[in-house]
Amino acid sequence: MVRPLKVGVQLPEVEYDYTWPQLAEIAITAEEIGLDSIWLGDHLMYRYQRPERKPRGPFEAWTTLGALAAVTKRVELGPLVASLGFHSPAMIAKKAATIDQISNGRFILGVGSGWHEPEYKGFGFPFDHRVSRFEEAFTVIRTLLETGECDFDGQYYSIQGGLLFPRPVREDGIPLMLGSRGPKMLAAALPYVDIWNGWFEDWDNNRSGLVRLLAEIDAACEQAGRDPKTLIRSICPLVRMTDGRGRISDYPGQSGDSPLDGTDPPALADELHAYADLGVGHVQLVIDPITAGSVAELQTVLDLLDA
């Protein structure tokens, strides 16, 4: 039986002090058990509103994705999602095409405008007019990825005679994924992206919330002049595995602690089947804890989906 939807997993970001060998082990485990994809958050540092949380920061996402592409052979991989404000848009296209070559066509470019102001200030990037900056950056990126060249004169970015080498592996290009539910972001990107992505707090990690959110995306597609059926929907459910201790949200004002039960594989498989029935094509599981052992536990769920 064909699996009803693609299933991936987010790799750790700042949940604990991991090492590169641990990240590689998680990625290789994900591939070995049959997961379809692995994902990395694109953040530089966190300063938390919660006083009990000390500032932390992850590995740099693009460097790590290149390394992960080299140690895996089958899984798709990408940023969940790349903040376009952290690099010039032409450099993002260059990085994406390079990792696509390293992975032999397995890269998915997830994009967003970012949200955590302290990391912008901490690394010297402007935080103002993020949607307008996104619109210009996104135009440059997709133009370079589609055509290999770009000239652009905007308010925030100026590209003169830009050329993209290497070119993406696939003839139809690198899939683009939008990680936002903001109306202006949806209007700017929905005519062009292949995939839309929703984080679990966007739909309260429950089915009724997901139904409401997917209806919003359908309406946004129609407003953007796009057939909703042509857009792949992906979501990031929060799942508590064995020894999960709860996840403190990185988003202001939300606890994020309403996980699905990953210790009950039939129930989790049924929930994923329900998402597929709602039109979801890809899930990126955010598991607690994010370890190689917890990823290995997902084998039973995949077997049930494939049965």
C-alpha cells in the first residue's frame, strides 16, 4: 500500500546541547527507518521572555544542511523555514542550488520572514518592513532558481547581472515552501510556491484547528488566483515520545504543550491518516525528545501507515 502522506521529522535546534555526531545519527536513523524527510530550523540565537530559560543558539542551518546532505542518500531535506532576512537573496539561491547538487536533487527550500527580533539585532540584520523585504528577496530567489539569472532594482535589494551556478539538479527546479499564515505573506508567495507549511501552534495541534486553518489557506489561494488543489499542504504536529518532558514554546505567550501521543503508535497513525484525508500531503513531526532513539520509535507508526 502506498503511504498516504510523506512523513518527516525536525532535527533538534536548542532543545539540548547536541553535537554534530548526534545530528548525523538522528538523520541517518530517520533514513534507515523509512522517514521521507529531515528538517532544520533556521535560527541564530534566542533570548526568551521566560526568565527560567537562558539564551541559547543552534548550529548554523545552511552549513548543517550541506553536511546532512552528504551523509544521507534518500531523504528530502530543507530549512523549516529559512529566514530571508539573514542573507542576501542571491546568496540564498546560491546556497539552495549548492545543497541541491550535494543531495542530488533532494533539497526543499522553505522560506519565511522570521519573527524573533533579538536575533536580528544580535547579528546586525534589519527587522523593519519584513514582509516588504521578503517580497523583494523572494522575487530574486525564485527568478534565479527558475532562470539562472536576475536583474532586480528594489527598495531593499539591488541585483545587477546576477547568475546562478550551479543550477538545481531537477529540471522542474527546487520545490519552494512557504512557512507563514500571514495574509500579506500568503498573497505574495502563494502564486509561486509548491508547498505551504503550518506550525503546530498555528492550529493548536488539534484536528478542528487544522480544519479551520486549511480553510484559511484555501481562501487565500482563491484570493491569489490559484486553484487550492494545486498546493501541497504540510504541517508540523507536536508529538510526545517516550521520556518526553514537554516543550516550552519559542513563541511569545504560548505554551506549546498539547502534544499528540507518540507512545501509542496506532493512535498516532490514525491521526496522520486523518490529516491525509483532510488534504495534507507532508507532515514534519516535532517530537519530544528529539533524539535518535525517539526517531527510531517512529518505525512502528510508519509500518502502520504502510500496511
